[in-house]
Amino acid sequence: MGPRRRLVSSPRSRVWTTKMDGATVVVKQLVEGPGARERYEREVTGLRLAGRVADPPVAPRLLTTDHAERLLVLEHLPGHRPAADWIVHYAAALARLHAATTARDSGALPAWSGPTTGDVRSFLALAASLDVPVPPGTPGELDALADRLGRLGGHSLLHGDPCPGNDLHTPDGLRFIDFEQASLGSGVTELAYLHIGFPTCWCSTAPPEPLLARAEHAYRTAWHTATGEPVPGDLTDACAGWLIRGDALVQRAHRDTTDHLARLPNKDWKWGTAGGRQRLAHRLGVVARMAAGRADLRGMALLCTTMRRRMLELWPKLRPLPAERPPGA
């Protein structure tokens, strides 16, 4: 290989460009540490499964690997700044990525895991900390929600972190990169990213409603074109699932460490484009609107409305999420 040029990456990996057989390639090495081997194997498998999609592809080609060094060599693709309506192209590519796998691929990657009863209890405890009364029957609604999401199943190829910045906009279409958290599950859990503010992402945004509607339509159309079927799963359930997960308010290095919902009444924090309270307020508003009229989520819709109102009373300087992705993402 030729001289290296380091690229920006997370602390969990080293990424650089170099020359191989006269062509520029991207080399990624997963840094030694807890879970490094699993993340490497997920990325290799995710890229190989995504490689089934063509005309156009939805991921860079995986050229070779070095298992012992946890190293991947990928084709180098020229990128450009995303267009103003990037989310429409993103959504269509995401649907095509999800459609790359079928039931025959079961077991190729870990199954997606949803919120737990612990998440439900933490969310209800947050309401109590904010002095918000929980409507009768709401704890049962939330338990039923967690149960539905736990039984959601599905065999779509999920990226695991489909964030602005993990989408490379090229002259030949959009490619997803960084498949370290790839899994198999229901695509609706990642379609929910459009509405709920990109819950695992440093650059949390809330696109304008007309653009959001176009993006969701693009996803559903691309999925139907690829599979001949309507999108399975309940989008409201998926958004509500992201709302009650405290780990979806912090970057990956801080997940599985503490009850982040319990921290919010006493301390806010900034992560990328938004703070923890700002993210939660947005999600509460989204779920309140989407769950309105749902008999099985009536209490949750009311609770979300009241919690959001209470947050704005306590912290009146909370701002809406940014409508546009930041430069460089």
C-alpha cells in the first residue's frame, strides 16, 4: 500500500485512504477494546449483505479484509455536500438497504432489540420527577408497547446507526458507511429516525413537515418496488419505542452505563447539535401527535403532551431541533 491520509472517524476506529494496485481505497481498522471483534464482524457481514443491492449500490464495495487485524479495505467514493432535500434520497436508499435481506438470512447478524421493562419504568419515573401525573392505564400501555416491539421480528438489514454523516452522497447515488451496529429486524425501527430526530445520532434534526412527508413516501415507494409488499410494522410504536429509551439521548460510549432519563431533571448535556432535554422534548411532541386517536396509546399520548408542556415550563429556553443538518455532516 502507498502513503496514508487519515480521515475523521470515531474513537472506536482508525480510517485512512491509501493506494492499492494503483487505485485509491479506504482502509478501516477497528480499535482494540471491548466489543471490537463483534463490531468488526457486524461491519463485514453488513457490508457483504448490503453488497447485494445494485443499480445503484447502497454501500461501498468491500474489497478485502484482514480478520486478525480487524481491518477492512473499501472502495473509495467521491462525496459531495448533500442537497437541501437529501432526506428524500436518504429514505429511498435506506428502504433499498433494508430490502437486501430475506428470512433466509436469519442468524447472519444479531437480532434488533427494543426497549425493555426497565426503560418503561425509567420513563414513568421521569414523569414523577417532573411532577406530571401518569394517566390511569398508561403503565399497562407502555408494557404492552415494549412487548409488541419485543415481538416485532423482521429480517430487514438494519444499519444500526443510519445517521447524517454515515450517508455518503456521491454522483452515482447515496451510500451508507459504518455498519458496526448492523442487525436484522423490522425496517420501521429505522424509518422512525425521520420523525423522532435521528435518535442515535450526534446531528439530531427535525426536517420541515412537507419534506418529511416526501421522505416517508420515498421510503415506502422504494420498499414496495424492491419487495412488492407494503412496509410492515407500526411506525407510531417504533417512534414511541425510541422515546422511552434513555440510551438514545447520549452518544454510544455512554450507553448501557446509567439511567439517563433519571439525570435529565437535574442536569442537561449537549451532544452534537442538541441537548438531552431538547431531544426528549422533540420526541415527546412527535409521539403525542402520532399516538393521538390510538385507543391503545391514549394514556401515553396524554402523558407525552403533559410532560412536554411541563418541560417547557421548567426550561423555557428549550429550542426546537435544527431543521437542517449541520455543515460537514
